Amino acid sequence: MGTPVDPVPEVIRRALADASDAPGYPLTAGTPALRAAIAAWVSRACGAGVDGLGVLPTIGSKELVAWLPTLLGIGPGDVVVVPSIAYPTYEDGARLAGATVVRTDSLTSLGPTPRVRLVWVNSPGNPTGRVLPAAHLRKVVDWARERGAVVASDECYLPLGWSAEPISVLSPQVSGGSYAGVLAVHSLSKRSNLAGYRAGFVAGDPALVAELLKVRKHAGMIVPAPVQAAMVAALEDERHAEEQRERYRARREVLRAAFTAAGFTVEHSEAGLYLWLTRGEDCWQTVDWLARRGILVAAGVFYGPTAGQHVRVALTESDEHIAAVAARLA
């Protein structure tokens, strides 16, 4: 269903244990070592320059997604734009702030409204695995800047490109070399199997990051010191990430072949941890058909009203369970 099952790499567990004697309060902004590790990773993975880049650790990425509208001072009368098929927490966060949610993949459909304060983009997408091209992302950034809105890009699956190469909103191709009005949200849950650690971060506009830090200090949104040390180890080690990526690649090949042979159509799914599948029927019929074979998937309607004929299949199962799924579909 989407939760990592593979072991936490030893290099990360060792760093966590070594930092476990932590009687004092941790830094909300992150230790200097963590801030440097985040900036260096963002430079490598996102093609961003570290000069003028704001970074901030978060308690996983979900809490930031849920509370970002509130932290930015967005409220009643404001509009938050989310993708038409999307991770539910984008909408949940806007509703927590009392804002109006608009689901759309085309900003031109919004018209001249001045009320848009935040635009969420997600590439690679959850649940679809869709990768947005640089030109599309650049148009979104330009559109938002013209209106004084913030673009928040959920890039938790960025390291997992398969048939397409994902690009970060922080890349000069998208940002134009400026981080103004742009935030990129990242997570170590998938890359490093750290879902249980709650380890994420946000990078981008230093003025926006400073505002987030100011509020988060008072709200107690602080990553524990041992987890911060573990994050440094995770970000500085690419070997474990490549090994995990290879596991997911192999599992993806098995599942894609098995579901295709069973009559499913795979749509998008160019990157990320999921296959977006359809049999051209109501998604609950598909869920039931698979459940009768001992296979649990997520119904497409969880992610938006236009996804009623799709299901989401995750690559996050053991090799043994992945093989069992293939056998049950044969």
C-alpha cells in the first residue's frame, strides 16, 4: 500500500544510536551539519545552486504538506490549487487553513482571480507516477510569480525516475536561477527507508523558509536531534540509496509484466513508487477482483473524483510478496 518494508541502512542506524545521548533541545533550523548536508544533496539531486538557498528540516514531509497553508498565513478567502489527481493531504492542509481548494492541472482555467496564494505541483506524481516536463513547471512558476503566489513542489519521489527523468522546481531550467516564491519538499522515507524516523526537509526561497522557521519554533515543530544526525548520514551516503532504487526497479518490472499480462493498462508510471492501473471499470470492482486474489491496492477515488477507474499499486513490498502477487495474477 505504500509503506517501506526494507531495513533501515546500517550507516543510518549507527548515526542515530551515536546521537542518542541528546538531553538538550534540538535546533528547529537543524544543526549546521544537517543544513550543509541538505544543501549539498539538493545541489546534487536537484541541480540547484547553494547560494541563496534556504533549507529547513521537517518532521517528515506529510506534516509540512498539511500545515504549509497555515504556516504561510493562508486562510478564508484564499485559494490553494492542487493537482486534479493528487495525494489527499494537499486538500486536507488547505481545508485546515480554511482556504478554498481548486483541483486543476491547467492554470488557465482559473482565469484572472487574484485569490490564489499557493499552487501545489507533484512530480513524480503520487499516485500516477507522472513526470512533469521542465517547460510545464516553468510556466507554473512564472504564472505564480506574476500573481504573488507560492509554488510548492512535492518532490519526494524525485530520485526514482524510470522511463523519464524527473526535474526539480529548483533547477535553473524551471526556476530561472531564482528561488523567489518557490519551495521544494523532500523526504527520506522512500529513498532511505526512513518513514519511521519522520525525516524530511524543505528547500527554496530563503525568505519563505525564514518565515516557516519563525512559526515552527513557536509551534514546536522540531526534528529530534538523533533523527537530525541520522539524516546527515543518509544524505551523505548514496550507496544505500542506489541499492534501494535497484530493489524498486526490479520489483517494478515484475509487477508491470504481471499486471499487463492480466489485462491491466499501465498509465503514466514513468517514475516513483507506484503503478497507476486501469481495467476500464469502476475502481471498486477492480479492488474487489484483486482482493479476491489476496492482493490489496488503493482505489483511485482516494486521490480525486476523476480517478474512478484506476487503482494504485505500490512497489513497497518484499521480494517474496511481489513474487506472490505475480503468481496470483498468472
